[in-house]
Amino acid sequence: MFHEASRYILFIHMVINDIIQLTVAVTLFVVSYILFKINASFCCFLLSVAIFASMNTPLSLAAMAIERYVAICNPLRHSQICTVRRTHILIAVIWVAGAVSILPDVFILLATAPLSFFHSSVFCARDYVFRSPDLVQKRSILHAVYLAFVWLTLTYTYFRILFTAKAATTDATSAAKARNTILLHGVQLLLCMLTYIGPTLEYSLLYIFPGKSLEIRYFIYLIVQVLPRSLSPMIYGVRDQMFRKYLKRHFLCQTIKDGQLHPNNNHQTS
């Protein structure tokens, strides 16, 4: 079921994408704090992967919202519209759209930067590597376009889901659960939108606190990158009945095994 349902395919794709993003971003932060400067070529590679994966997350959220919209508002055609093949095509479109945000920067850097730059050591941040004013303007325009698209998509689908849920049920508990789900989606939506306004927020804070660049970058990273990705497993994973069923089965089996292996530590195992 997890391999054939579009909902779970999109969710697992988003989890894998977030794992890649967080792994590379944490590596960047650790390296920046320990070494401060690293090789420009290696930094360019890490930044490209991190930015690419960062842009994929809001687009994946929009794709999952569309899938939920079809499942709830048009359930009779859901199996025909949200097929496995179309889901894989949608994932490919997400990756292409994410690549558009960073590949032009890489190509322009390769074409304009001297060869000595790629052998030098730099502080590994996007503004220190992709320094062209045209790239900054391109990034602002692209972020605005992505922001508008994702915001409109999520707002439209979530309100349609909310109205459909209210009209389809007379059970107060079910209606309350639907409203709580929509509320959690809205919180994640607002947090994911920070991906597009993160650079602007960082510039504003650096202007106010010019001597706190490392602290500001770390704060922006926690709010913009870590916090939204920590909500996804709870909203789409733990709260899902199917996932929760198998998670409980797995952890209960693991607990029994640990209890048998460590009979004297039953309290700690539980």
C-alpha cells in the first residue's frame, strides 16, 4: 500500500528530500563553525544540494495538498487521477522546478569566476559564493513566483477541503478533527513560506545586528529549515492511521525484544 498510494509516495519523497537537505545543511554549519572557510568548489557543491532540496520542500507540500484535495473533494476519480505513474511524473516536475532555482547560478559562476576562485577558501554561504547582482535579482524574482504559486495552491486546496469536510459530516468529533488538521497544515504552510523570505529576513537582521552574523544564520536555519521539517512527520506520519498502526507494531516488537535481551531494564525499555 505504501508503494502504490500516491499520498504515501509523496510523503516518503518529502521525507527523503528533507533528510538530504538537513544532512547537507548541518554539515555546512558544522564545517563553518569549525573551519570557518572551506574550498570554494566543495562549498559550491554543498550549497547547490542544500538549496535544491530546500526549494523542493514547499513544492512537495503543494503537491501533497493537491493530492488530498482530489481525494476528499473528488473521491470517485481519485484512483484514476492520482496514479503511481502520474505521481512519479509530479515528483520529477518538482525536482526540475527545484533545479531551476540553483543550476543557473552554478552555470553563471562557472562561466564568470576565475579558475583561482575554485581553488581558494571561502566562508560557505550563498552570498559569498554566488555574488553576482544579477543572481540576487533572479533569486528574488524566482522566490516571489514560487511563493505566490505555493501560497495560492495551498490556500485554495485547504479551504476547499475544509468546506467539503464540514458539508460531508454531521459528527462534531470528525468536524473538529478536520479543522485541527487544516490548522496544522496552515502552520506548516506559514513556516514553509519562510523558505522564500528567509534571505530577506536574514538581510534585515544583519542590518540591525551587524556583528551577529553567525548567530543570525543559525537562528534563520532553525526557524526556516529545521522547524517546518520537524512538523511533516507528525502531520503526515504519526497522525496517519496506517502509519501509526505499523509504527506501534514495530516499536512494540522492539520493546519486547529489548525486554527479553535486558530483563533487568524493563522500566528503562518501556
